[in-house]
Amino acid sequence: MQVTTTVNGEARTDEVEDRLLLVHYLRDVRGLRATNVGCDTTSCGACTVLLDGESVKSCTVLAVQADGREVSTVEGLAAADGTLHPVQAAFRQEHGLQCGFCTPGMVMACVSLLKDNPRPTEHEVRDGLEGNFCRCTGYHNIVRAVLVASGQDPK
Amino acid sequence: MTEQMDAGFVAEQIAEHPEAVHKPYAGGELGRGRRRKEDAKLLTGQTNWTDNITLPGLLHMSVLRSPMAHARVLSVDVSPALEMPGVIAAYSGRDLADVQGSLPCAWPVTPEMVHPDHSPLAVDEVRYVGDGVAVVIARDRYAAADALEAIVVEYEQLPAVVDMEAALAEGAALVHSDKGTNACFTWPFAGGADYAETLAGHPDAVVVRRRFRQQRLLPSPMEPRSVVVAPIAAADDYTVYSSTQIPHILRVMLALVTGIGEHKIRVIAPDVGGGFGCKLNVYAEEVLALVVARKLGRPIKWTESRSEHYQATIHGRDQIQDIEIAATPEGTLLGLKVELLADMGAYLQLVTPGVPILGAFMFPAIYKMDAYSFTCTGVFTTKTPTDAYRGAGRPEATYAIERIMDELAAELGRDPMDLRKQNWIKHEEFPFEMVAGLTYDSGNYEAATELAEQMFDMTALRAEQAERRARQDPVQLGIGISTFTEMCGLAPSRVLGSLSYGAGGWEAAQIRMLPTGKVEVTSGATPHGQGHHTAWSQIVADALGVPFEDVEVITGDTDSSPKGMDTYGSRSLVVGGVAIHKATGKVIEKAKRVAAHLLEAAEGDVEFAGGTFTVKGSPEASLTIQQVALATFAAHNLPEGMEPTLDSDYVYDPENFSYPHGTHLCAVMIDTETGFTKIRKYVCVDDVGKIVNPVIVQGQIHGGLAQGIAQALYEEAVHDAEGNLITGSMVDYLIPSAADLPHFHTGRTETASTSNPLGVKGVGEAGTIASTPAVINAVVDALRPWGVDNIDMPATPERVWRAIHDDGTLRVPSGTVSYGGAQTAATSGGAA
């Protein structure tokens, strides 16, 4: 099947197998390998991207479902000169990542969370990130990073 | 020599851009909360995970796995798979029998240890669900996965061996029928006085026994394992990319297993997304990808799915612990007796039998006692092999001692912290030789505990607990303590030798000063998320007096950092970091000779501080270390006989382990109507010696806490009676999310280690080791009015609810509630 998607602002048409997952389309067809696969049950959130601005787990979306739509991945977040997006900058400042494998998905989930709720409480951040696993940080500094990115002072 | 290589050219450039070279060292690098150098690429997704690697002509490997825990393999027909689109090759275990070798176990803990063959693909018999039986090689990963379904395997089912005690019973079905037993080894150990005699000499001794279960855990780093092998067939030469913690060890082992020359194998651990011990191994797929790449002369990639990870990557823990502690009626410890059964799984992986042995030294923990008796039997079962998982033996030991100290306190009607204080090593008693033979170099348990109690507000929480108990509130409060220590920084090579481990415990470092004054550091310690590049830069910057930004760290490639023992056992800083520190010393030593020569001063008169060499008494005569580096590169004017360039190489073998410690306090709220446990407050004060980077240290503690709490409350690998893993995906195996974990209140005290020049101790496993008993002690403390004196992990709502209900009705609390615990008739009895 043909699929035309705009990924991080770049539109392209590709011929894909019907069953190709969006995450594999991004990684193997578009060569955008920031988005990771961490599980096979839509549990871990490592593959989280934005589809028309809404966060989705790209291991549970077919590439063809993204036809005519816009996909945003972590590759498109920082400015061309390397200036980090506020969420990325807060992750760095608050040490919200260790191995970094969950980070692209986690960062995109946080971008989406803050879009929906620009000044979340700690509780709302924890609930909002329930679908994104991190095995390194214990989430403590991720939660702080989201609060910092929202302009709040974490305790 | 090209113009660019000419020192004169470099010198001119430097003269034009002095700021590029002579940035002064601002000082204060050690102990500074530097943000990590690693983060820029990780945050922007410019990461080189093994699965991100693509190569021309790359083929994908998939593995057909046994659906049965134990079966004879009657036949494997891969030919239908070869008819599938995109398939290049398919092999059964029999097809590869001559080339696949046997996976290594480097830790034969006793000379008599039963050590079965472990072929990467099973040939005649499969012994756990997930044991590989065939591989398919195809043009893409979808085709490789599809073709597995075409392979026809005939099995004859054999009895599963799931329960360790049943496995050791007379007439039990055997995992390895040719071995005649399911017992892998028995390892006895004792320290101090004889345990039985000690008890006989104290007829009034209070003796408490418990049986604790260390449930099986699934390590679950976020990055699944992956391997890519790129062959140069004509040269029989291979580059192996693997998501591994141990590129150096893997290289040696791949050579030994396959017979390929070690010098013909280059192993690269690119960016590695967490390991927690499970990537400290030599896996079937690494060998299979290598032998298939060799057969086909094509690059091969294999990446596990999460379900495969749960079947085919090692599991952690899995012990039955029978613990007995004896004390005088006044609470002074007399002795400890530990009897373990440790589940090996179906085969021995790299250090499988050694994991419980590492724990043997830690059961006495921080407590003084006269007698210690330990024995461990390793048991084969038809389950995935176990091996090192964060803490590897020490969490199990710490759990047992910290749990039984609470039980002893309850038996004696004592406050559990007071009982600990009565028995722990006082800070003025260090160094202290423990009953298990280790010499703890330093510690201050009093200081850590005092700070933790202050942060926790123990008095207020105890008061609230008493109120809730008095009014029989449906939500009860429990308080748990863990005053832990651990041994880390594996390890003095002579100690490993005495424990029959197959290698040393040293670590290597190289430092190269570049002509422009920048510094390249290579380290054999291989990171997988910790922040080595940042911490090593701080150590080097501080020692050489160069800016942090001027240091580049290179790791994870046996070509560029050829010597190493890799990363595990909280060893990187205390062994690898010290190696780097020592290597800087050699650089300074050589640079000082050059500086003395150039400044025409006696070497003894040259002093080095903050990156500058000066001559005593002539402050105007000075050279920066960058200027000296350039001079050694130009080599126009060096002391007679000196080799050009400024670099060094150091291999450090530690003299002792390091012994971090700390006090962890946990308050839980338990809803007695649902059995649900919620952590209300978690406070920990860790003492990990001198700190290089407090931000990284705190992050390590946080992550460790999450994994330790997860063992206490959430995670368990469950097998059914047929040996099927019924928690085989992330849907069924409960990895805690942000919503499940609390805010962590962390504090620290700093008691420098006296066994290394940086004064540092390990930190990677501390949080995991300490936190599990703190949480379970809190749960049991909350339930003690109901006579509960133990609860199996994880303390799920169901387990908690069942512990306090009879026939669906909440029992009436009984037992006299004393401060911190209750005395009940059952406290000296067996398991709950």
C-alpha cells in the first residue's frame, strides 16, 4: 500500500506492507531510529510519538493508519542549532534519564502531557506517565523534569 | 609528515588561539553535580543502539523456541521455512552441532559442581520454555519471524521440574538425566565460632527461625538484547556489536566457544540501554549470530522481542532461605545460620552458581556476632537460567538479615532500631573484621541512622501508628527499617581466585594527552546508562587540572579500549575510576620530568597544581600541562632517553571491596479492607564514601530503590506446574510505573573508603539491596497486630488481604502490640 505521511515536517510517500507497524516504518523506512521498541504488548511506551499532535504508541499503529497525517518524533524536537526543547532541557537539567532508551518516548509523552495540562501537579504527572516505563530513574527525576518544564519549582 | 602534523604548525595555531588550549582549571570538579555528557545524544535520539545498526546486505535472524519446559527433540524439519519468501537459510541445533560449542560458565564454585553442556541451540533435549531449537535467516525481520511458524518440530514431552525442594526429593524427574541428580553443588561456609557449640553454650539463647522466599525476577532493561555480527569472510574476521555490559569478557568467551581467534573478533558495545546484570552474560544468540555469519559470510542481526527477553534472558534471585538467628535474652547476637536453596534454572550461564556465593559473605551485614554458618545448594529446574540481577546475592542476603532482625526484635519485645544499634559495628571500631571474614574498611552507621530518622520524623509516625492501631483504623501504618551494608567493587583478583572465579577483578585505563592539550581517556569499564563519561571526565579534569570539557572518554570497543573487565557489581568507579586516577598520576609524573627539563630545574623543585608546573622559589618559571603535552608531541627537546608523547596506561587491582552502607526507612499505608499497600514516605541516607558526582549518585540510588521496591510489592516471575512462564510479557509482569512509586527523600553521609585513593564506594546496587527489606518490614509491622510475622514477596493486595482475613472476614487483632512490634506465640515458629 501507499502511505503519505509528514514526519517532523517532511512529507513523503512510500510503498509499505499493509501490516507494517508505524514504529518500524519510522525506523526502517524513514531511517528515523530515535523511536525505540521496548516491548510487544503496548505496555512500555518507548515507541511513543505524536500523531497529529496526540501521543500514540507507534508499535500499535499501522504505518497505513498514519496516511495523510503528521507524525512528530524526538528527532524533530530540538532546533536545528541544537537548542533543546524545554522538555529535553529539563530532562538534562534534572537528570531525568540514565540509559536513555525510554527517553525519546518519554519525552514525547511529556510534551503531549504538558500540551493537555500545562501546569500539572506531581500526582497528575505520575498518572499521566503511567504508560511509559523507565527502568533506570525510578521516575523521581522525570517527574521533576516535567514540573520544571512546566515552569514550576519541584519540591 | 604533513603540514597539519607538524608541531610547529600546531604551536602557531595555539599561539593564535591560546584560549583553546590554556583554559585554566577552575577547580572543584570532584563532588560537583555536572550534568551528563551522555545526555545530548540520548535526548535528541542520535543514539547508536545495536538494533539501530544497519549494514549493507544485513540479514535478520529469528529463533524458534521450545514451547515446552522439558521435552526430547525427536526431529526438527527446517525445510518448509526455506520455501518461505525472503528466507536465506535455516538451521536446527543438529545442523550447527559441530560449530556452536557450549555456552560458558566462568564460576565453578566447587570442584564437584555438576556442569552440564549448554549448546546455544538444543540438539536432543529442550529444558525450559524458550530454549532455542532452530534459527531462520531472512532478508527482513518480518520474514524471519513468519518463517519460524513453518518449521516442524516433533517433541516427546518429559516431566517439568519446577519446584526446588521437589527437585531434590528421592525419585524426582531429572533436568539432566545423564547427571543423576538435580543438585548442582553444595557450598558450605562458616565463620567465627562453631554455630552449634555457641548455641549449646547459651541455653537461654532466644532463637528465631524464618523461611523467606526470594521470588524470581525478570531484569527487564528497557533496551531488549540485540546483536549484529559483521564478518569479513575472506579474513575470518568478525565485528560483533552487542547490547552487552561486557564487551571484553564476551570477546574472550566468543573465541573460546567458537574457536575463532580472539584477535579476529572485535566486540563493540555501542549505546546500551540498561543491563542490571542481565547483560553480564554470554548468550546463545551472540554465538549463533557469529557462527551463522561465519557460515554465510553475511552480516546478521538478531533483536529479541520483550516476550523473548522474558523467556531467554537470564532471570534473577529465586532462592528459598531458611534463616535462624540466635541472641542472648538481652538482645546481643550470638550467631546466624543460613541454609539456602538457589534455583539455577536449566543450565549454568556465565556466573549462575556464583550469585548465591557472593551473598554468603553479606548475611551477617553490619552486625557483630560470634558464629556464622552458611550452606547453599544450587538446584537445576526446567526454567530459564538465573544469573546476576542488580545486587546479585547481596539483596537476597540483606533481605534475610534485615527481616530476621525485625523478627528477633518482635520476639524480644524490643524496638527494631535499638536492637540494631546494640549489635552493629560502632564507627570507632573500623576497620572491622567480620565474622564472615571480610574486613569492612569504614562506615558510620550511627550518623546515617540519625540523619535518616530526622528526615523521616520517626517519632511522629510512631505516634500516628499507635493511634491508628488504637482506633482500629481500616488503614494501618507500618514502619520498616533497613540498615544495610554491601560489598561492591568486584573485586580483588586474589579473592576471586580463592572463590574459583574464572577471571580477575582488575580494571584498565589509558590516558592520552593530545598535542592541543585535550585529553582522551579509555576505560575498560563499559557503561550502559550510568554516566561513566561524565564521571571519568571529572576525575581526569581534577587530577590533570584541565577543563572538564577538554576530556573525552572512549569505552565499549575492544579495538579502542582493548583491556577491561567491564561493568557489574558496582565496580566501575571503585575499580575503573581508581584506575583512571592512577593513570593520571603516571601522566603527571612524566610531565613533571619534562617540565623540569624544559624549565631547567631539578625535578624535585617542580611542583604541580591546578594544571600548572612551577619551580619552587621562581614563580615566574611555569608551564601548563598542555604546553608540556605539546612539547612531548614535538619531541624536539626531551630528557635523554624519554619516549615522545604524554600518555599512560594503568591496570588497577583493588586491595579490598568497598562497603557502602545506609539507613532506609519506609512508611506504608495498608488498606486492611483491600490489602492494598501504598508507600507513604521513603527516606534513605546512603553513605557511598566520597562523591564524584552527586547528581549521578542520587540517580543511581533512585533507580535502585525502584527496583528494590518493585521486588517487595510488584514483580514476580510465576511458572505454572508445567514450567510455563505465565508472567511472560509486560502486561503480566508488573514493572512499576511513575504512578506506582513514591517521591524519594534521599540524604547522604560521607565516610571515605580507606581502601582506595579516591575514598569512593560503589553505588549502583545500593538502593536495590537496601530497599526491599525496608518495605517488607513496614508491611509486616503494619500487620503484626494480626500475628503476621512474615509475608511472601511481592506483597500483593491478595497476599496482604489473605494474611489478615479468615474465610473472608478480617481477623481481630491479637498479640500485645509493643513499640515497633508484637510478641506472639508464633514468632519463633516456622514460616507463615
